[in-house]
Amino acid sequence: MPNRNHHKPNGILQDAGEVEVLSPHQGAVRHRHAMVVSFASEADLRRALDRHQCAYHHGQDIQERINNG
């Protein structure tokens, strides 16, 4: 069985564009060009942050936007 720790964490692209993030340290922070990627577990999120990389696939909403132009 392959060890998942050697693979890039895989996320789902949930949204893209201008987003506002609530941070406990900075409050609301707006980003004009951003992507929202979610992970199946906190462990996958932490691995993505530690490695500064991840793989992702389109979520259903993003795929529908792409298909509909």
C-alpha cells in the first residue's frame, strides 16, 4: 500500500476570484485574485502548508462554471 505522506495532498477547488478571509490575527482580509481549496482532513491541509504545494481538482460548482462559459 503506498504511503500517502509521499504524495502531494489533494484538494478540491471550491471557488476562485475575489474573496474575503476572516483571520483571528488580522480580521477581514480581501484578496482580489484568489483560490479557495479545501482538503478532506486537517492532516492533508497541514501537509500542503508544510510542503508549500498541493494538487487539486475542480469542485462541482467550478466545473459547471467552466462548462457554461
